[in-house]
Amino acid sequence: MEGKLLIEKLLKYAKSYLHLNEYDEVYVRNILLSILKIPCPYEQDLDFNIQSMDVPDKLWQELIRYALDNGLADKDSAERFCTDIFGLLTPKPSEINKEFLLIRQQNGIQAACDYLYDICVKNGYIQKTAIAKNLKWEAKEGDNKLEITINLSKPEKSNKDVAKLLTIPQGKKYPDCVLCKENEGFEGTLTHPARRNLRTVKVNLGGEKWFMQYSPYAYYDEHCIVINEEHVPMYVDQKTPDKLLDFVDAFPNYFIGSNASLPIVGGSILNHEHYQGGRHIMPMHYAKIKKQYTKPEFSDLNVGILDWFNSVIQIEGKDRQSVAAFGAEVITKWKEFSCPECEIINMTDKTPHLQKGRR
């Protein structure tokens, strides 16, 4: 009886929050009966308040308990089991992209983003309850401020987990990394997170196929990741400004930024080209111009060095091509620039890097 009732709760939740079509209800119920190894469905009226469920945590935990109690999963696979179920209840990627485009055409880009973001919260991909535990505060210095975040939501592996991973034979990895397009719908393993409930939307950047998804462990509102469909290394070059501008043309409600393509400062996952963005205004965006510059070839642009904690060039202009061209020129010049007396050295042997010592 417990399993039958749980299936009906899941179906009611999916109809209320995950856009489960009534024509698919019997089909999905039968799949759930098969997965939970139950011969027939619940046949009584369901008394279950679904309206108060902003996140799926209650159902998620109920599903975990049922899976553990009935031998459907163990402690190592219980989370993957739940992810699998909620992935089943979530619209397919093709349906997500079709609806996203339709909402965008009818109600604008923020409404479309609201649709995708809400699904990713309701199906458990965005860990909203865990994210709420993150510590955040501001540090002010003069007119500027920094936002400091300690991410407590991202799970860390225990010593036992690490020891277990060492016993797993190493072979061909699939997907190649946690950013690859092949993650969408992936069951997950001990060494790779479950992504059955991941949903993405397609976007074109610089004439290339990319996609946008949300971060499961966000640092700010609607923290998104924009990822190249090809598994190619992170690289900042003359094409980067155009790609970033393509994104803000498509998503004017979001900012976008790129990590440095350098191992010592670029963060993790540099083996796959991606950018990060979201519905947030970064502290640097509030910084004022400290010194203005002009260049005859780009007389239509306002260019200056920001009053900021590290080196930042701000480019403002109404002509997108002009902004992109100047940005490309800055990137090219900086890659080639060295000033040993200032301890700025652009390369050691054949390894590019940033300056050492003072800035």
C-alpha cells in the first residue's frame, strides 16, 4: 500500500509542477509500477496536499526510504534512484526546448527562464534547500564592495568514498566530463553525478552549437552555465567577445563571464569550454572608471580602467561590432604583453601565465 500511495503522490506532484500531460499519466504510472516492483496501482481517492510543496524534498526522502526498505537501492545508489524517478517525471529535452522557445516568443526571455528554472527546482536538480545553507556576506572598502560566499551545499566526498573510488577500474570515461552534453539524462555512477533530471536549452554562440543549463549548487540567483556542445578545452581568444555578446543578445536578462583559460587561475573543468552567468549584478559592475582612455580607431567607445581590486578594462558602446573588435584586440595584446621590470611575464617556456608578484 505504501508504494502504491507513493506513486500516486509522485504523479500528482508531476502534474502540478512538472507539466505531466494527462495523456501520459497512465503510461508513466505503469513505468513507476515496474520500477518500484508493484503489481497494480492505488485505487482509492488520494488525500495529499500538493500546493504547499515548493521543493520536492519531502517526496524525495519518502522515495529514498521506500527504496532502501524494499531493496531497490542501497545507501550508495539511493540518490541516483531518486534522480532517476524525478528524471522520468520531467518533460523530455525536446519538449523543454519547444516550450522554452514558445514562452520566449509569447512572454519574453525571463518568462522562458522562469519556466526552465522552476522545473529544475521542482525536479530536484537545483538543490534549493541545500543552497539556502550557503554563507554570504559583503565586505566594503571605500566605494567598492566584495561579495563573499562559502558554498556549503556542494557535497564533499568522505574518506570512505574516496577509498571506494580507488578500487574502481579505470577505463574509457563516459561522459568525458561533467559538462558534456551527454550528461543530460545520464544515470550516474559512483564516480560521476546522476543527471537524469538535468534539462538544458540550446543556444548558438559564435556560429557554434552551445547549450545553457542551471548550476545545481548556485552561488547567486539563477546561476547558469553555458557550455560548448563539443568537448574542447577552455580558451579565451579573439572570438570570445563575440560569443559573450551572442549570449547577452539571446539572454539580455543575464550577465555572462568567462574564467581565464589558465590552470593556475581558471578554476576547474578547463578541459571543456564554458562560461557562467545568471540573474545577478556583480560588485565589479558597480565600480567606477578610474582612468579614461581613447583610441582614434574606436572613437565611438568609452574605454577605461576600473577602480577595482585587480586589472579591469571596461568597454562601453552602442555598436556591438566595435565593442567586440576592441575586446578582441585587448585580449590579443594582453596575451603578448610582458614587462619584466613590473614582474609581468606572459610565458615561461611554452606555458602562458599571468603576472607574478605585485599587480
